[in-house]
Amino acid sequence: MRQNERALVREVVLKLDNHAVVFARSVFPCSSLTGSLRHLRRLHNSSLGAYLFSQSNMLRSPFEICLLHGEHEYLPASLKQEQPAWARRSRFELNAKSLLVSEVFLQAFKPWPDALSVHRSQRGKVRAAMLRANQ
């Protein structure tokens, strides 16, 4: 974003069995909320991820990852916790317009078991570059 550029900030808490598991913050520069992306101003309870990953021209930057202490100022007061939390962020680009999405995986988040039932040749691959969603 340019210095002093205005942005819309959207914060959501994803819950599982009534427990907060992920805190997500999206930053939409106002310059990105025009034309075909204008509707992103009014997502309400709609899934941003579902929209982004349905777009064939969507590009995503590599993740930036960090470990936040549970009392970090990035977390809203209601989500502070004793344990540290892993966080990631990446930039999405659609129609030459960008937005930033960050996610913090809270204490109640339980990742899948170490041994996945799917053979490793069938699992998804992570790429460290901006790629189109269908690649």
C-alpha cells in the first residue's frame, strides 16, 4: 500500500464446536475495492477464502510465518491465551489488485494427525511463488 492510503480491515474468528480456532484479519486497500472487486466491501458472513479460491486468475504470494506469544497485541483482548500461536500471512492478487490475509491458529486449533490416510503422491503441493490458483 502507498503511505497514507486508506484500507478496509476485516477481522473474523473461525469457531469449531463453539471454540475459537483461528483469528483472521484481511486488509483491503480502498484502491482494490473497485470494479469487479467492489462487492468485497460487503462480505458480512460470507467466506473470503471461498471467493478467492474460486477465481482462476487469483495469485498468492508465499506465506510469511511467525510464532506469536499468546498475549501479543495483534490478538484481540478476547482471544489472548497462555500458549504461543503460529501465524501466517500472504498477499492475494486479483485483476491486478491486492489484499493481505493473515491467520493466527489459536490454542484450540488441532491440526490433522501426523499420519494422513492419503498417499503422499495424492497430497497437495506447496509452491513458494506467486501462482495461478489452477496450477
